[in-house]
Amino acid sequence: MRWVSDEGEQRYAALLQVAPDTLVALDFDGTLSPIVDDPAKARIHPDAADVLVALASKVAAIAVVTGRPARQVLDLGGLEEVADRMAGTGAELRVFGQYGAERWSSSHRVVSSPRPPAGLATFERDLPRLLRQADAADAWIEDKGLAVAVHTRRLDDAEAAFERLLPILTAAAESHDLEVEPGRLVVEIRGGGTDKGIVVDRLITSLPAKGVLFAGDDLGDLEAFQTIKAWAGEGLATLLVCSGSEEQSALVPLADVVVPGPDGVLELLSRVASDLS
């Protein structure tokens, strides 16, 4: 664990002071779950359930905010079982899938989801041609229902393939009024209207929260970091946690603390629960 500045430890102490009114919001891949070549084989960190349950009695709410479909992350994370164990703590577990387009909560256990965005079906029909154009025909395509993700991690030169694909997919997405969400060796094409910053902003307002801890690892978490930075300027107690990797460092300049992947995230959350005991 590395505090990025002297203010980081001060922010940590201030957050503990308002813990009962604090929102803990967490990305899934790279934060609660290690990054793997096949996203379908991702599993939540083995310590996560115990840590989240221990934390639940200390804070106002815990939210998982992810680019994955909500149902998928519920299953991969065993989050419905976590919610069962959290019952009686007073904290609600919420899941926001596909950057907030899908929602689930421990008090209303049904995934709410809109229709797929206009233009997505046509984009997907064009996708094989676009992959050939980028010399990345073997890239793995993940259909998320409301989005499509193109992964280059399995290719021989994954980074080079990603760099070739990004401008081609971006141009095609824009022609279909879709948005591009680049990540760690993945390009996701989705509809607009929501992002992790919007999700966090609404959660802070609706609780209402006096503090927020957010942990993420990738470009898709950037809007959440920026939104929370703005709230910090309004006097909210905040702690921004970067789940560090060699593949992505965009969040580091905004973070208060950098931790070594999901192991570090769970260690930090355990420390929060322990310091509040």
C-alpha cells in the first residue's frame, strides 16, 4: 500500500470519523476480482465475502459498480449470498451493472435493465469486418446484451492489436451514436447516458452520504474518481483507491492510495473494518 500524498492518510482518518454515513463503492474486475484472460472465468477474491460482511456493519452502504452485466457479476461474485450474510447489519448491498444501466439491490432482488441501445445490433453485424480491417480477426468478442466488448488479451501482441483496434472501433461506434469505453486490453462499445461518475453522484445524494470510498483500476473508473474529487471540494470526506497494475496507471494521479490489485484492496477494506471496531 502506497499513500500518494500526505493528504491520503489524513483523508483516511477523516473518513473513519463519518463511517456510519459512508458509501463504499467498488469496481469488480481488477478490484474485487483478479484480471483473467477469459472474463467468464473471473471469480471474486476469496477474502471478499468475509471482508464485505465485516464492513457492512460499519458503513451506510456498499455498492459494486461495474461494466459487467449485473446478473453476471452477481453470479461470479456470489453477491446474493454476501447480501444474505449482510442482513441485519443495516447496510444495503447494491449492484450497478453496465456502468449503471442495470441495477440490483439487496432490498429489491430483481435486476432492472433497459432495452439495448439503438445501433448496437448493426454495429455488431459490422464487427467481423472491422476486426479484419485492424488485423485482429481473432480478438474475442463478448456480447453483454447492452454492449459489446472486444478483448485483445488472448492475441499474440495484445497491446499492438488494441492500439490498432481503438481508432477503428471508435469511428464505427460514433457513426452509430454509440460510446467507446477503452480498458485494459479491451474496447467496449455501449450506449450513452450513464457512467460510473453519474452512479456515484446519485448514490452520494440519495443516501445522503457524508463520506465515500471508491476503489477502481481502469479507465472506466475515471469518471467516478473525477466526480468524487469534485465532492471532496464541497467538503465530503473521500478516499480514492487505485487498484494498481502495470497495464493501467491513469488513476494514479487522482488517487489517495495505490494498492497492489485485489489483494491490496481487500487488505485496505479489512483495515477500515478493523479500525472501526
